[in-house]
Amino acid sequence: MIPLLYDPWFYAVSVPAVILVGLSKGGFGGGVGFVGVPLMSLVMSPLQAAAILLPILILMDITSVWTWRGVYDRRTLADMLPGAMAGIGIGWLTAAVVTVEMVRFIVGAVAVIFVLRWLVQQLRHGPTHATRRNPVMALFWGTVAGFTSFVAHVGGPPFQIYALPLRLDPKIFTGTSAIFFALTNAIKLVPYFTLGQFDRTNLAASAILMPIAPLATVAGAWLVRRMRPEVFYPLTYATVGLLSLKLIYDGLVDLLG
């Protein structure tokens, strides 16, 4: 068996995965970043892929928060972050029971329903319709985002299920998302370390891939700054819908296989 760092397939899947995650962290692509773990899982276990990606995600978070500094919605963060901390705790407590495959399927199914709901709203109310804030739902979806982010770095869709319908300015939405996941990923370092996921091989793989991270993140931010809301939101929902179908497919294949 070829050692991971000498396996060309590792680079063939990991480099595109990091680029996609970086573009998403910068705000472009409607959450394409959650294909990072599934893509890297083609050549390694999902758990190892998640461990390798976490330090890279944190570097991207630093870049993204700096890029979008001062542009965020305080109310959304206040409503969702307590739930995210609770979700990470739940993920930590259930780490030995919940599988990545289960999370993929559940997140994919929920996100598809979310996109279908958005389509119905557009037909009823038009493309500029925004939903009202709901602290209870914000707490719930924040918890789901923290849990799924802990298990497989798939926190984007649950976060978007609550935050996208608020129809914040794309730049404010992206800045808010950057802070939310920067704090979430930083907190995840503690349970990931205690679970023994940061061995020498995984940290070396993270270090090799890290130079790509800030470049892809800045590129994503550059694209978002030039997009109008009427382009940003349909593109985001369409991307979430397509990737959600892939999550459902991958989850079913693994669960039934």
C-alpha cells in the first residue's frame, strides 16, 4: 500500500477539494465546500479526510474573516452561535455512534427540502421575498450546523437553511458565515485532538495543502464582491440543491452497500 503522502491519487482529489472549500469559504459557490470530505474520502477514510481538512479550514477562516472584516450581521450570529456550540458538544458525545454516511444522507435530504421550499416561495411571493427572524429556529439550525460540522465539516447547508431566507446582502451574508464557521471550527480543535485525529501523517498532509487555502479563499471573496443579489441567491440555491442530491446518493450507497 502506497503511503498517503506519496500517493498521486491523494493529490488528485485533495487539491481540487481544498480549492472548492476555499472558494466556498470566500463566499462563492453556495456551499460547494461541503464536497471536501466526500471528495477526499475517495482515497482515505472520511474521518481522516475531516482531520486533514480541519487545520486548513481554520487557515481559510482566518483569511475569510480578515477579507470580510466589519461586514456581518450581529443578530444572526447571536441567535445561531449558542446552538452551534451545543451541536459540537452533541457530536463529541456521539462520535462513536454516528457515522459520516448517516450525516451525509440526513443533511442532503434536509437541504433538498429547503431548496424545494425556496422554489415554492419564489413562485408565491417573488424573488425578493425574505422571511422573518425566528430565534427558536436559529437556535435549532445552529445546533444542527454545529453537529454536522463536527462530524463531517458539513455545517454549511443547515446554516444556510436559516440564514439564506433572511436575504441579507450577499457580502453581509458571507461575512456572517465566515465568523460563524471560524468560531465553530476553532472550538472543534479540542474534541478532534482528544479523539486522536491529529497524528503526524494527517498534520503533514494538512501542511502540504495549506498554501492553496488562502489563495482560493481570496478568489471566492473576489467573485462574491462582484455578484448582484439576483445572481448570487439563485446560484447559491441551485448549487446547494445539486450537491444535496449527491450527498443523498453517497449516503444511501454507503448505508445500503
